[in-house]
Amino acid sequence: SILADQISAGEVVERPASVVKELVENSLDAGSRQIDVSVEDAGLKSITVVDNGAGIPVEDLEMAFHRHATSKITNRQDLFQIVTLGFRGEALPSIVSVADVVMETAVEGQPGTKIHLQGGKVLEKTASASRRGTKIVVSDLFFNTPARLKYLSSIQTELAAITDIVNRLALSHTEVAFSLSSNGRELLHTPGNGNLKQVISAIYGINVAKQMVEFDAEDQDFKVSGFVSLPKLTRASKNYVSFLLNGRYVKNSHLNKALIQGYGSKLMVGRYPVAIVMIQVDPLLVDVNVHPTKQEVKLSKEDELCNLLAKSVYARIARENL
Ligand code: ADP
Ligand code: MG
């Protein structure tokens, strides 16, 4: 029901940035190589995502806007081996229940479809261009849930949250060309050639990228690798640290501590490195089902991973002979 969708929307889409995250993750799941995001007024006026992914076949289109209509899980075993980003089938129904949504989508070699929904109701469905991929425009977010609108932060804060999420998705998908623009101004543009250093450079600037060093290590359960800044390049916020677990952006306070431990006494109190840490692990050791937004994860053998990370960062920084 639309009410159930609005309740679930409270969990899945609490702010414009969460809408951007869900839409871009859908584009990624659809195998897109190019994803262009543009927002107006930090997404409150509109959020547009254009991808060149697989598209949605016309016969599946209305189902995609129904709760738990995920096309990504077919049996219980899948739940433990999640390789796609979405799997709950909650994002689209949640978003359409609190906004005005126009989606144009086409599968390779088939005529496209355009569908317009408002507050969860289909207003119009017509044929459209057959460019492979999907374009979705979400306008008037939270128009029918004024209480939620009231709790949003300033335009700048909401835009910062959007930038943050697109940055992290770009970092975790270097083979995808991303762009982000805000009120017509381009904020990010990544090449999509698989080169992580170039994505770091696009996001943080060439001078930051130059002061980062590559590291990697592995043991029987984990592989860790990535780029960390030298101790002279620090920031006053943890926001410049990203952990990607099997390619998925995650949050985990123990990993943060381990990373900082890896700098020994070289970091000043309250200062953080700039770091992109990639972790590869058997999906069976990960529990992603902790929260609907799926960022906070639980790991088996977390202590072992933290040790590996701290030791390898320590060794890498030591090699710079500082
Ligand atoms: P989930 O991603 O958890 O499966 P969503 O509500 O986010 O659920 O999306 C519902 C379904 O709509 C997806 O399973 C997918 O089949 C389809 N879909 C959504 N966005 C796209 C897109 N950009 N390209 C192709 N298919 C899409
Ligand atoms: Mg999804």
C-alpha cells in the first residue's frame, strides 16, 4: 500500500542524498558504464539520474515500483551471497510514494517506455525513445510528507551529503564514468577507465592524490589494498576515509581505529588521513543485513582484519622513511 511505502520511505529515503544513493546503485546494478547525476536545489527541486544500463522491460515496469519487487534475489541462498547493491526491492516504491517521478527506460533493441508516477500512483504510461538505459527524474521530494521536509538541514549540508555519496560510489566503481552537477554546475567528472588514482584526483584534487601511497596485504581470509595519505597530509574530519568491502562502501568504527593505529604516533590528535581502503573477503563472512541503508556492516573475524590493516598501513608508512 502507499502508506506502507511511505513508512518504509522513512527508513530508505530520509534525505535527498539517500535518493541519489538508491538511484545510482540501481544504475550500477543494471551494469551501466556511464552514470550522470544532476540535482537542483540539493535535490529538493529535482534529482535526475541518466544511465546506459540494461533498462527495464516494459512488462516489468510497473512491478518495479511495487514493494519487494526486487529482480535481484531469487532464493534464500542469494541473501548470503549478495553481489548486487540493492536486494530489498524497497527503494523505488519508497521514492515514488514521497515524490513526483518520471522514468524513461529501454532495453537494447526494444521500444522504450515512459512512466509518470506521483505519490505512488501511476498518472501516465506511454511509449518513448529506445535509447538503451534509464533516465529517472525525481521532483518535489517529500511534497506529501511535510514533517520530513522540516527536518532536513540547509541546502549546503544536503548538497554536501549528495557529493559525499556520489564520490564514494565513484571511488568504488572506477570502471564507471560518473558525473555530478548541481544547478548546472559540474562538481565531479570521473573517466571510468578503472584507474583509482585518477578518481581520487578527480574528487580530492591532483595535489592530494600526489601525496598518497599505495599499499596492499593479505592473509588467509582478507585482502586489503588502496591508497593512504602520508602523515603530513591530514584532515580534521573522518569524511576523507572510505572503506570498500567487496566493492561496497561501508562504515565500521573498528576499521577506522585500525587505520589510525597504522599511523602509530605520526597523526596529531583529531587529525585523520585521506584514505581509500579496499577489502576483499568471502561474502559468507559478511552480514550486510544490519540496516536498510546497508552501510554499517558486521564482519566475522573483524579483529583479524583490523590487525592486518593496521600492520600493512604501518609497514607502508614506515617505508617512506619519515
Ligand atoms: P532493488 O534494487 O532492491 O531490487 P529497487 O526498488 O531499487 O529494488 O528497484 C526495483 C527494481 O527495478 C530493480 O530490481 C530493477 O529490476 C529495476 N530497476 C530500478 N532501477 C533500474 C535502472 N536504473 N536500470 C535497470 N533496472 C532498474
Ligand atoms: Mg535498488
